[in-house]
Amino acid sequence: MADNSAVRAFIGSYTSSGGRGIVAATVDPVTGALTGTGVSDALADPSYLAAVTTPAGIVLYAVSETADGAVAAFAATGGDPRPIGRRVPVGGESPTHIAVSQGHLMTANYGSGSVSVLPVGTDGAPGPLGGVMRHEGHGPVAERQSTPHAHQVLPDPTGRWVLSVDLGTDSVRICALDTAADALTPHRETPLRPGTGPRHLAFHPDGRHAYVLGELEPTVTLCRWDPAAGLLEPVGETRVVPDGTTGPVHPSAPVVSRDGRHLWAAVRGHDTIAVLALDATGERATLVTNVPCGGHWPRDLALDPTGRRLYVANERSGDVTWFTVDPATGIPHREGSLAVPAASCVVFA
């Protein structure tokens, strides 16, 4: 029987590309090694996951990144993740990200450029679709930015605000969650440099800074975050690959260290983890080095609950590779990997 007190990892994968769906694994507390313990193929293309620990155990939420996008819930305390309730449509195409806040699920729907809100029932299952906030606008890169493409949605550290990052409009929208109406209320929109194609955002542990990683240009935009005003203010940019780098370079996921001294970014094509040093203000970053990601096409990057290890979901090589981080330099050192075909994300609970 599984030790329910131990940290577990959950890995999403693309079933349409040979993935197994949702893979559950234990995490060795000493080495960080992953050991697969269960799998569920009940949902097509569960490309992104969110895990919540409840008194009854771990509940896992997953998007179905399909044309008729949906979400589903799973009981995931031990063995194979088991569906809770039914798959629920999100009213948007190709959802790529999911977050949980104030008893609600929110999905970023890349294909339709929208963000959906669904309440969570007492059994943990997603309820019927609430509001759908549709983004508007476009960017200068015609083949990628002719329409909005919401790529990420997440609450800020206070839980008061919800931010949605849009690759197609080169902007981040700040909203408030109306729990009574199951909908988002727009507050303001922060424009970023045109053509950067913002993909994902990560907050500094001080709750006063955030870092927006571009997919179309290999840069991270450093921002001040004012939680009282709900204001995101860009203050600078830093490249996540060396000058002169050629070939396809598409950053995917930023992660900030628990002490706020380092920022890491997965970089697809370059197939590296970028290591950046943050200064004491949190508003300046310096590229230290790029470390091979241990595979090909790192779609997601996650820090484990201890803050000592990074896990990379390498989509095209079909593995999750883990690294131990040097606390002084922030440089990751490869320790091992687990085969997971078409891996797309890693979360812990």
C-alpha cells in the first residue's frame, strides 16, 4: 500500500502522441527519483494538471487539450488515478493550463483565446461551466499572433487576483474572481513588448515581483507586482539563451527558487534549462548558464516541494528528468529520468 504521507508526482502527457494519459509516481525523499505507481487514460490529452490535497486525499484536475476542450477530476491518493464525476466542457478550444482558486477551476483556452471558470462541487468534481472571458487583440507575428491565445491562468499569491497570460496579444490580463457568478471580472491589461509571445508567468516569493517568459522571443520580462492595486508593471527584459544562439528557440516554463535568488527557464529547441541570477531587488536578472535538459523539447519545468530539485517534462524524447540544484549557484545537476512518452507537465502533492 502506498504511503499517503509521502510526496507524489503526477505527470500529464499527450495521448494523441503516444502518451499514457496521467502518470502517478512516488518521489524518493533522499534521491528525488520517480517510480511510476499508476496511470489513467480516461481523459484525452491531459496536457496540464493541478493537484489539491483535501481531508479525503489528493484530488487531481486535468485539462483535455482537444478541440472541444474539457476538464476532469481524479482521486489520486494511491494507485491509478480514478475519475470523479464526468468530463465537463469548458466552452473553449485546446485548454493548455488549469488553476484552482477559491473553490473554482480556471482554464486558459489557447485555441479560442479565452479563460473559463467552473465551480468545484463538494465531491471535488467540476461543476457546470460558469463564465467564459474572451480575450481580444493580436500581435505582429502573423503566423502565431493573428488572434488571442490564452496560455496560462493563475491566482496571484494573495488569492485576490487572477492573471491570464496571452501569447497572441502580447499581454497579461488581471481579473477578480466573482465566486457568486462563477466568472472573472476584468480589472486591467498589461501590454508587453510586441512579438515576445508571453507564455507563462511565475511569481517571486516576495509576492511583489513576477517574471513573464516569452515563447516567440527567448526573453523573460521582469515585472513589479502591486497586489493592493492589481498592477503589473514591466521593468526590464533578459535573454534566456546566449547572444548569437540560432535555430528554433521556444522557451516554455519559468520557475523561481524559494529564496528568490534564482530563476530557471525551460527552453525548447535549445533543449536547456536557463539559469538566471536575480539581484536583491528582484528586478534585475543575469543569465549565468544553460544546462542540457536531459532530453528533447522541455515543455514544463517544476520545482519539488523541498525546493532542492527541478523536474523537466521532455515532451519529444518522452521522459521526465530530475536535477539536484546547487543552492549557491542555482546550477542544476542531472540525477536521473523516468520514461514518460509525450510528457507535458509535472505537479506535486
